[in-house]
Amino acid sequence: MNDKPIYIIFGASGDLAKRYLLPAVKNLQEAGDVDTLVPVSRKDYGNLKNLIKENGEDKIFHLAIPPEAVSDAVKIISENFGKEDIKIMLEKPFGNDLKSAQSLIQHIDKYFSEEQIYRVDHYLAKESLQKVVMEKWDRNDISGIEITAIEKIDIEGRINFYEQTGALKDFVQSHLIEMVSVVLAGSFDISRREEALRNLRIICDVSKHECVKRGQYEGYREEVGNKDSMTETFVSINLASGEPAWRGVPIVLSTGKAFDKKLTQIKIKYKNSEEKIFEIEHEPKAYERVIKATIRGEHDLFVSSGEVLESWRILEAIQRTWEQKKNDLLIYKKGSTVDEVLNIK
């Protein structure tokens, strides 16, 4: 039996696959970590048995497809190949809100166990994030935590994706929530990350537009052809932890597009006015580490179902409020700083 897995990618023609997944798998094939690569599109769903030959290898199915397409794909995989020797990699967003995430998790559980599911957040595989847990600090000395991820680029023509997703689902629910869980847990251990998120909550009434702000860069509505679009290209959220060790420490998560610079950083603010900044770098090999971790069955670099539900629980009040409010969108100029946007009246 060949001990190298077959890597099957659903959504092989998509942006994520072209930019990151296919180059990563090619490198892993050259290194001898992966055997066969099988790209799959929706038109291939009825022909999987012929595309993917049964030779006893482990099969990794990487579903780089929209969340609404995951249910069908999981069912089709199970019907064609059963349950044994299969791992499923899922890309964000994991659902669109708490209810849809619960339904998706329940659906997947009908076919595969949690141990077979690998929910990808490639930030967890970044070496620059792993440096954070190596830092030793006394929580009693910390006065605040700020995690910021901004880009100079705008949505770059990804109109349908961004209109359906927005900054909250695209970046906060995944990358920012996971980064703050690692900081609060001081570890990549899943159970400790889950515990950190269970204690995390928004600190005020969302409807009062105080601790949660959303913005949109000038020209976005014209770009997407929707003069009434309320899709946020910027969001900033103030959170707090109910865990005794972190009680009273404000946590601010901010992300957006079309800003003055590209920056992803974790800033630890101390009571003596000093700061410790961790720059989270662009790491081209992060997806190689993600796939290798899947091959080895290492779950701590992935997002658990418990974390998914906690992240949507934290954001649920924001989503419900935004569905009703139409007067809280901050319109900002391209090239603005975060402080400039937050100070818009």
C-alpha cells in the first residue's frame, strides 16, 4: 500500500486554489509528502469513482468551496467512498451565522467524525503567530490587547464574494478570533482555545454604535453596482474576557481594506505604558504546513467545531443588529488610517 495520501481538491478553479493550494501541493509532491493530485469541479461530482481510483491510499478532500456547497460535497464523498481512510479539509467561513454553523456541523457529523474534519485557518500555521505563545508575560501587567489586520488593496474585483461575505465573516470570525484565542490561551491547544472563546463577549449594547463599528470605503457601492450596499469593508470590535485572569483587560479587533498600509499585528499594551508588538507576516509556506499537519493528523493547527460555534456566538448580536440598522456605516476615504476611520462622526 502506498502510504502517501491522494489529495483531492474541490473548487480547483477558484482563487484560493490557484494562488495557494495548487502551488503548495506541487511542492509537497516534489518533496514526496503527497502522491496524486486530483482537481474536482462540480461537473465531476457524478464521476468521482472514475476520477479517484481506490488503491488503498488515504484520501484528503480539500473543500475550497462556498459554505452553502459543503453539505452536498460531504454527502457525495461519503456516498462514493464511505468513511474509512478519509480526511476532510474545510475552508472558512464555516457557515454564515450561528444557526447555519450548527446545522452544517450536525450535517457533517452524520457522515464523518470530528477527528476526520480539519477546518482550515492558515493563520494558525504561521510561524510568526507561534512566536506569540513563546512569549512569557504576567497577565496582571497587561492593560490591553489590540489585534489589527488591514490591507492597502480593495476588494480587487471579487464582487460576488465580498457582497456575500463582508469583513466580519471574511476576517473577524476566522483569523482575528483565532488569533485572540491563541493570545488568551497562551497556547495552540484546542481545549484551551475553546475555553478562552467561551469567556469572550462584546462589552456593550451593539445597537448604540459604541463598541462595534463598521465602515465602507468610498466608491465601494459603485464598484459592486449596488447603491444601497451595507457590506462592511472595515469593522472594529471591543471585547472583554470573563476569565478572572483577563478580567478588565480591553480587547480590540480591527480589520479592513483600502487603508494606508498592509499590516497584521498583535499589540500587547502594558500598565507601565510599554508595548510589545508581534508582526504576523505573510508566509507563503503556511498552506504547506496546513496540508502536512492534516496528513499527520495534528488538529491543534485547525479550528474545532466548538470554536466555530463560540465565534459565531460572540458575533451573533452584531449580525442581528446590522440586519436592522441602516444608519451606522462609516464611509471612509481610501488610504485612511484606522484611527481616522474610528473618529469619523
